[in-house]
Amino acid sequence: NAGVTQTPKFQVLKTGQSMTLQCAQDMNHEYMSWYRQDPGMGLRLIHYSVGAGITDQGEVPNGYNVSRSTTEDFPLRLLSAAPSQTSVYFCASTRAGAYGYTFGSGTRLTVV
Amino acid sequence: AQKVTQAQTEISVVEKEDVTLDCVYETRDTTYYLFWYKQPPSGELVFLIRRNSFDEQNEISGRYSWNFQKSTSSFNFTITASQVVDSAVYFCALRKGGSEKLVFGKGTKLTVNP
């Protein structure tokens, strides 16, 4: 049982490049989310999904796209990377009800 | 709107000291859930505890204990006889009933010195 798997673990991008951060879970969780963690800011919600085909914006959605074609996968796309998107990104999943999220191990992204 | 405040940015203690991490939350909902997560230097987020708004019983798990007080909107976390391995950033988080969103505090960095 792998839990939540994020790839890559590290990435360096040049300003203006695009890329996709991958997230997959094998727990059949309905809910999946992307957070970014910046020093002194805690974790902030970027986008979330309550099920396949359903996504919505979180607190800091600008510059990011998501889609949820399957229950298992929830990729995060950076359309045109900017230095302000340098951060650690966490994918998380949970099931409906009063449960805590299971987090992936994170992706450390640097945009130069 | 929901909000979680962890006023202590950093705490430093000597091993075997007891330490309490404060968490104050704001919500207008009657049903909500509170969480604590630990982020060790390796970076992963580790779930520690969940508490729902209808259960104000304190909880103890080994050296860890949690004090939930609705009257003061607080959910504080105490580590008894701290150890070096407790060094981490600790996050308090709030989830509204029926919502999939988790709102985090900014975290408290705990350093336990030998």
C-alpha cells in the first residue's frame, strides 16, 4: 500500500517553462488536494477535488491548473513558471467524513 | 471564514522539559474537526491526532497530550519529557464539517536540545 505518491521529488525550472507535478493515491480516497508550503506561511490550499471530474479552487490557485480524470490521479500543472512559485508542494488525499489527510512526501520546486 | 493561529513561531527547550504548543482557531461552524501534524526535518507530514467539535475530552498518547477547550477555541498540544526526536515543525489545522478543505496554522518550530 503506497499511500500518496508524488513525483518528482525535486525540480528546477526556468521562468516561463511549464510542467506537471504528478500525484497518485491507491486508497480509493474521494478527496484530493494540492498545497504549497512557504517559509512562515504554513500550508496553503491551491486546488482540490471531491471526485473524478470535479475540481475547485483553493486559496492560491493563480498560475496552476488541475484535472481529475480518475479517482487515483490528481496532477498539478504550472502553466508558465514564475519565481514566486518556488515552493514545496504537497499532494494529499482523504475520504469523505471526519478524517485527516494523508500527505505525499512533497515536491521541492525551484524556479530560476 | 476559518482561521488557525499558532502564535509561537519557534520554541527551544532542553531535553526532558515539558513543552506546550498553542493553537487557537476561529470558525462559525458547530461541526468541525481539529488536527495536529508533525513535520520532521525530513519534510514529510505526519498525522498525529484528530478531534471533533463534539468531543472535548482530553487525549493522551504516550508522551503526547492534547487539551481541547471550546470555551477558549483552543486545541493545545503538550509533549511531556521532550526528546531530541521531537524536534520538528508542528502544524495545527481545522476542517469544517462537510468540507474537504483543511486550513493550517503557520506552524511552530520546536527544537529540543540535548
